[in-house]
Amino acid sequence: MAGTETMISALTTLLVTVDPPGLAPLFLGLTQGMNQAQRQQVAVRGAVMGFAILTVFALFGASILGALGISMGAFRIAGGLMLFAIAFEMIFEKRNERKEKTTGDAITKDHIHNLAVFPLAIPLIAGPGAISATVLISGTMEGWLGKLQLIMVIGAVLGLVFVSLFLADRLNRFLGVTGRALLTRLLGVLLAALSVQFVVDGIKSAFGA
């Protein structure tokens, strides 16, 4: 059973790596063109899937990566490249160009489900940083009771993620069309920088730099 200090450390680490408030504006950019109900569906599915992914890595992370022969450095590089692809679309509005050529009916259930999985659940919520932190924290919590405590911490963090995404729609109405366009491009640049940092960290980890 983990002590209070260990629990606080785990909660703080996951809050920093997942960053629930920072996900809200990214969520707005990714779900641009959706109505409130569709956004809520994406938010619920993304949060649930993010919780499931982190829980699996909390229980079996080290074993999974080891069995597949995948290093955390390689995982960081892959996640960074995926994030950069999303950032490119946000900056140059490739996503918006596609939507302008279609009707509102083009946002299907499959599109909503796919968006909730990628890139929301992974790599934005359960990204390389959050996964690696989860695996490391799991190593400090012994026994199944310790793992259960870690899962409770993950649940609390993902609950905050859902609240952050749920309130993002109100922010969307406040910003308006011009504000959304400006915010999407700005966050695209920041996301691109974040993705490059993931790749750099991954290279350092993989090659022991």
C-alpha cells in the first residue's frame, strides 16, 4: 500500500504530464465544425479510452514494451511524429479545407469514434510522457493494492480531463470564428514544438545521449 507522500507525488506527476487545462484549447481545434453533442461524445470516449490505456500500462506497461522489444525512446519518437502531423493540419487549415468541401452530415459516428481514439486518447491524453510516467510510478507501488491506488489516481486525473474538455465548448462560443482560427494556428505551432521535443527526448533516450 502506497503512502500519502507517494500518492501525492503520483497525482502531481500525472497532472503535469497529462495537463488537463492544456488539452481544452487543443480539443477545440481538433473538433472544429462539430456541434456540442458531438464534442461531448468525443470528450467522453477520449477520456474513457485514455483511462483504459493508462490503466493497462499501469498494470502491464513494462512487460508489454519489453515483450515487444520497444524502448520508451522509440515510443516517444513515434508519438512525436504523430503529433507533428496533427499540428501541420492545424497550422495550414488542411482539416478546414476538407470540411468546407463537404456538408455537416460528413461528421459521422465513425469520424467521431476515430477522432476520440486518435489523436485525442492517444497521443494527446495518453501520450508518451503520460505513459512513461505511469510505468515509472507503477514500479514504485508494490502489490495489487498499490496498483489499485495508482488506477484511482489515473481516474481522478482523467476526470479532470473530461471536465476540461466539457467546458471547452463554452470557450469555443466565447472566442467566435476569428478567435478560433487564431487560437487553432497558435496552438498548432505550440503542438509542433511539443512534438519535436518528444522526438528529441526519444532520440536522447534511445541513443543514451
